[in-house]
Amino acid sequence: VQLVESGGGLVQPGGSLRLSCAASGFTFSNYAMSWYRHAPGKERELVAFITSTGGRTTYAESVKGRFTISRDDAKNTVYLQMNSLKPEDTAVYYCYAAAYVAWGQGTQVTVSS
């Protein structure tokens, strides 16, 4: 099982980024996926979750209305669209496949002017 995140970077407050997580080594379409983030000095936080069918999504209160999780099973990829970014969104973002207890290597998101 391998998860590879991409799409992080430095963005100004109010800006947008789209993170991608390419999955391999398992039947991606059968499993729910999640995005977590970990900021220095803080506990790891569940940011967003999507079911295997994509029919249900959940979000942390801190990102509701700003972030959108989606998946493309043809590409074995889960996305996190992040809009209206704030400095407090700065963290390393990880995708996670709970069924396999598998984490990606993470991608850094820095929101700063």
C-alpha cells in the first residue's frame, strides 16, 4: 500500500490550494479515505473524510465551508480542495487509508503573507 501526497506549498491568506493523494497497492474504490493535518505544537487533526462511494463526506468544524474532499476512482486519487486559506491552516497534510492503517509522507502547506 502506498499513498503519495502532492500539491502543498506557500500561499497567501485567502488563497487556494488543491492537494492530491495518489493511492496504489489496494483496491482504492472499495475504501474510505481521509485527510489529516499536523501543525507544530498541536495534535494531529482529522480534516476531512469521504466514504468509498463518495456519497458521504465529513469535515472538521474549523474547515467546514472552505475545504472539499473528493475522489476519482479511475485515477485512484483523493483530493482536498482548500479555499479561503488562513494562517492557522499551516500544517503538514497527510492522506490516510484506515482499512490499511496507511499514511502518506505528507505535504507541507504554509499560509503566510
